[in-house]
Amino acid sequence: MKHSIIIPTAGRPMAIKAAIHSLLQVSPQTCDAEIIIVDNNTSQALSDDLQAYCDTLKNQVRYVREPSPGLSAARHRGVAESNSEWLTFLDDDVEISNSWLSAIQNAFAESEVALIGGPSIPKFTGSIPAWFWDYLAPTPYGGWMCGWLSLLDIGR
């Protein structure tokens, strides 16, 4: 396995299922990638539900439970579960584009590349909160960013 996509989650069953669905649309299996879901600090009922959901996906998604609370513990558990050359960490509320995985793998084809990133744009389900605009700052590339919320859009 060349690439592990590690997604820590805690108590957000709808978000993680949407993220998994988004990933499966880009066929990680054809790109020599695995998806590892690290369930962290979730109630037993939600854990049982998420594990059952992952089990229905057979060999497409691997479910792991990490009892130690915190994002770092969950990420470290994901790393320990992986045997891959490349590690990609995602939040449990993301939806990726169709070219996301191939863009990552193409970038790592360059031997001098050690770390990559890309746009992280929020998807609001309602109106955008008024306070949101106060946190945005321009980037030198014509886009915008918000470090507090891990958002970035450097433009085209």
C-alpha cells in the first residue's frame, strides 16, 4: 500500500459518512490507497453505528477505535495502523474533489516534494455567519486564508 488516508472522527456520524462517500467516489483502491477511519472519543452507540457502516464497505474502509481522547492520539493511532509510504490526514467533515487524490499522488511523483496542501474552503449549510468575514486575510497569491479555521484558497 502506497498511500493511507487517515480520518479521525469523534461524534459526527453524518459528517464522517459524507466524507467517506466523497472519498469512495474517487476510487482510492485504483490508486493504491487505503482509508483508515479512527473513531476517537465517541459514545458506544455512535461507535457501533460507525463500525457497522464501515463493515458494509468491506475492503474499502478500515475502522479503528482509539480510546485515548484528542486529535493527536487519533492521528498517531492512524499512523500506527498504516504501512504506507504516504500519509494524508483529513478532517471528518470534508468533501473532496474528483481530482484530489490524483493531484496528491502526482505532486509526490517529484522526489523533492515532502509536504503538500491545497485549498480548504468551507461549505455552509445555511447563511454565512457575519463574523466569518472578520477572520479572512488576503494571501500573496490573490486568494484568502483563515488560520484559525484552517481555511485556505490561494486562487487559481
